[in-house]
Amino acid sequence: TDYKIFHADECYDNRRGVCNAYCELFWQIAKPASLECIVVSGRTKTTFDPGDPRGHSWILCNVGNGWILIDPTWGAGNVNNGVFKRKKSDKSWFNVPPKWMILTHFPKDERYQLLQSPISEAVFESLQHITPNAAILGRWGRELLDKAWNRSLVGNPMIFDNYAKCITIDSAPFNNVLQVGEFYTFRVGKLVDAEITLINNSSFWFEKNWTLDSEGYYNICFMPREAGTLKLAVKGERNLYWDVVMYQVAEPTLEQIATLENHYPLE
């Protein structure tokens, strides 16, 4: 994070470096394995930085049956406020589908987009920022990425990948802002023995409030009760509930409050 290590040897010796160092090291390792690599330069979008003026580097790798996109730097972890946090087993940045890579990575050479019809930088700017780790969450996550590519999203929920591997989501809202007075369907499967819940600010709807269907998915048709946040969470370390997906709930209108009171007169 101090931008001092730019090349492969120093990166290997010090276990750190900027993106160019990560990519050079990847290239040096791939070469004796007979994998052809190209270091791609361009710019990116991130959650914390709309665009780093220093640019970014990533990898195109020919694995024998075609070229794939890899970002070894982002695959190693992420930097927030100057602090690097390592990811232990995130494979989402290795072999990224081109239509998902372009949501965050824009190469200087349009050929390296690997898209059948390359897009302009203006279109890149208009695309919703979502990273491919959303696909970890199953069908819903993959559809979320496809909707971002098709520009059919108005915002998107925040995804926390620490506990994303605990569940698979078959159905959930796609847009990030939900409304009091409207019902939303969640259909969630468990990949490990971890309790699931919805949290609207400080109110919990535990697994006992969900129904289990014949395919093993937990279902709930839920109406947010108050403005603030709505989180899909799982019980994890230290017996605490950890966020997986987070939405914003808008301030309700008088009509929406009336709808809420009509459905839940005792709350």
C-alpha cells in the first residue's frame, strides 16, 4: 500500500507489491507451466474508490482452450482506507466471465475486454458496480451480475463474502432500496449448518419464522417494518449473526404506513 514494490522478484521476496508486481509474478510462474499470459493495463471501479488515477493491471491467460481473465491482485485481498485485508480462499477473480469483468475492469486495449462487441468507456461508467463474488451465492447472485451487465438494475444490495459460502440464494430482491408496505420473497438454501435470519434494523425474523419447502429451501414473504436496513444474515463465529446481503429500506409514505398497519395491526 506504500507503492514501493513494482516487480516480481521483490513481490515474491516481500510477499507484497502493487498490481504490476502481482501480475509479473503470476506471469513468471505461468511461463514454465507453458501458460501464455498478457499483462493488461487499464482502469477499475471499486466500492471505496470510483477510479484509481494510477490505473490497474490484471492478466489474460491462455489455458489451452481459450483466453481467460484473472486479477491476481484483487484475488489476494482488498485494501480499505490504506489497510490490506487478505482473502483466504477467494477464487472469484480467477477465470472471470468477460461480461462480469467489465463491470469493474476497463482495459486500454478494447481487444482485451474479450467481449463479442466491445463497449465504450462511457458505457463502462454506466454499469452498476458488482464484483464476481456475487456468483458464490448461487442462481440469484449470477442473475444479479447478468442484470448489471444488461443495465437493468437501479442500484444493487451490498454483498459481504465472509459468510456467503454458507448459503445459496434462489430468490431475493435485486435492487438495493426496498419499501415499507411491499412484500419481498426470499428463498434460501443452507450449505452448512448455520441458522439464517432477516434483520430489519434491530428486529429479527429467525429461521422458525420461515417455511421449509420440499427442495430444502427456506422461504419467507417479508414486508419491511421500518426505514433503515434489511439484512439477510447467518449465525456464525461467536454465536453472532453476520451479514451476507444488506438492503436499504426507504422512509415510508403515509400510504405505505397505512398498508403496513393494515397487514400487521398489532405491531
